[in-house]
Amino acid sequence: MKKSIGAKTLACPAPAWVIGTYDRNGKPNAMTAAWAGICCSTPPCVSVSLRKATYSYACILENEAFTVNIPSEDHVRETDYFGIASGRDENKFEATGLTPVKSGLVSAPYIEEFPLVLECKLLHSFEIGLHTMFVGEILDIKAEESVLDEKELPEIGKVRPLVYGTGDRTYYGVGKSLGKAFSIGKNR
């Protein structure tokens, strides 16, 4: 029997993505965001929802660009830090020792040490309530060769991305493969 627990942000898991931006002075910044995901296939787009109070909010609007940096389990501490500290007060890259790399396609940095990066230009922004949803068109994906499979696609077991448990506010790794999509359901 299911119990009603009310309207809450408890869809799980959520991604633990790090959004890269430049501020108006060209300082690289990054923040962790869980309210995010793929939102369109043609053109390929992602959405990320931020509060106006975040430093990254104005950076995205000013530069009309952002990167989505997908950390591996190896960078869980840095990922959490990017969500705790504010770019208004400190240089998060200096504090973590991670390397900002200038994108050649958009006015936003990406994180060299993270295995997967999406370079996005801002297409739309929608005020929803407390958050504004930014829709970015993916112009390119950069992946460490070590996480690619034989078809040159990222393999989740090699990327080892973080996911965020919205209820218990905890980071998790991804578990074992359960079967191929668009195939396993044929054998009922």
C-alpha cells in the first residue's frame, strides 16, 4: 500500500552535475546542481534549474552559455564543495585544485579532471517559481577517451557518475547493469 507524503522534490535519483560559468570579470566559476536533465533530442538540449540567489544564475544570463561537467565518483568531495561554497566569496577552482579549461565553443569553462563535459549555449530561460529553468543546446560533448566504448560513446560503468538522493541528501554511485534498453522488455 502506498502512503501519500505530499508534494516534494523527491524524484530520485537526480544528477550531481557541476555547472561551469564565467563571471563578468572572466573568473571561472562552478556550482553543483541536481535539478537538471536531458530535455530535448533534436536539437540536443539539457535543462538546469537555478535559484536567482546563486552566483551562477547571473553568469549564465550574461554569457548566454554554460557547461555541464559530469564528475566521477573520484570527485565527490569537490562536487559537494562546489555546491556549498559561493563563487561570490571565493575561487572554487583554487580551493579544489581542479583545472578550468576555456571552451572553444561557448563562453564558459569546463573542468579538465571530470570525464564528461557538455558545452551548451543558452536557448531559453523560464521562471518557474523559486527556480529559473535554463535550457541549453549541447554544441559539443567532450569525453576522456578512457570512458568511451568501442562505438566512441561514454560507458556509464567507466564514467562512474554521481547521482544525488533527494530524500536523504546523499551522493551515490551507479550500480550494475540490469539489461539493454529497448530489448530487455521484449522478453516478458
